[in-house]
Amino acid sequence: MSIETIHQLSEKRKKWVETTRENDFEDGIKRFLTDLYPDNAHFIYELLQNAEDAKASEVQFVLNTDNIEFKHNGSQLFSISDVESITSIGNSPKKDDPTSIGKFGVGFKAVFAYTSTPEIKSGEYHFRIRDLVAPDTDGLVPR
């Protein structure tokens, strides 16, 4: 299936989520992905790594009362393939790039130890990730 829009990808991923729930795999998959790293703050390293891969020279963490915002000035903005990659498990476009740090396609999942719905704004894309893999734009203002 060729993914052309975030909505197509969302529908595809929701089917996967339904199947994992029907087979009682959801908790095990989430636990595996969020417990991969012994360091509770590992998600910070993953965000910095992704910023580095996006060619960022500056990053900023904003601590709010109910969330953490991470911003960077990376010049590589998201494409639909990046949306597909960050919402997948083990699918990284960086795996064959010798200049890239992240290559395994699971690092960003470390944020799920702290939030159930990370929100991403990059280029023309503004979406949340629900259920580890499903991009969702409901209620968000398009960029």
C-alpha cells in the first residue's frame, strides 16, 4: 500500500492496533519498547539524536506544568515517509545512512514511558501519535 496521506497511514495503523489488542499483544509490545533502555530519561537522548539527524544546531526544552516541549532548528523537515517511520516499529530510513545516529527504528518510542500521545510539528505535518503507531490529526490545526 502506497501511503500518500497521514489519514491513510492512520487507518492502516489503527487496523494493526486492533489486531494487537484482539491478540492481547498491546501491553507486551508497549512494555518492551518503553523498557528497552535502563535510563528513565533516555527519551531525552533520543530527541537530541533525532534533532542531530535533522541537522539542528540549536535545541530547546520547555518545561510546562503539564508537558514538555522539545524544539529544534533542524533543516530537514518531515515528509510522509518520516511520519510513517516515526509511527512504525523497527522501520528506520536511517538504517543505511552512515552519517545518521539512529538506525533501529525504535528510539523515539522511549517517549511513551512519559506520554501516551506525543505531538509532532514539522514542515507541513502536525499530528499526535496514539497507541504507539497511529498518527492522529483530530482536533489539531493544520500547519
